[in-house]
Amino acid sequence: MTYTITDIAELVEYHLVASAQDDDAAHANLVQLVQKLELLAPRPLWREVTWVFCDRCGCSVDTDLIHPDGHHYADDGDFLCADCWEKLD
């Protein structure tokens, strides 16, 4: 039998929240559930985001969006966003 996210949420609400003795117990149940769910994640859920700024227009770009080969870095080391890079052509 396949369960949907809604089905699982209803099970959690009934078994971990509604049936708990009080709000503190319900909170403790949910904390424990979240800790277990975090172990299932295939990659870290939280990580620091880094940004670079275009040396022409000043817009910010998440470094995850920059091609690993250093595309959009000029020979002098300046970073150019996609719009400014296109203007070079």
C-alpha cells in the first residue's frame, strides 16, 4: 500500500500530536521525528550560501550558479553576471 504525504501527515498528527499527553509531549515527539527525518536526507538540508557580485552592475549571483570552469570571470579576475557577459560579445 502506498501512502501519500497527506496520509503520513495525518498519521503523524494522530499518533504524535493528538494522542500526546500534553503540548510538551507533542513537541518532544515532533522534535524526535524531525531528527529522524533529517537522517534520511540524501544531502545536507542546511548549508551556507555564498554570493559573488558583478563588477559591472553589482547584481549578486549564488556561487552554485557559476559554471565550475570559471565561466563569466574575465581575464583580469572581474566577475560578470550573464547580462554583462553577453554585452561583451
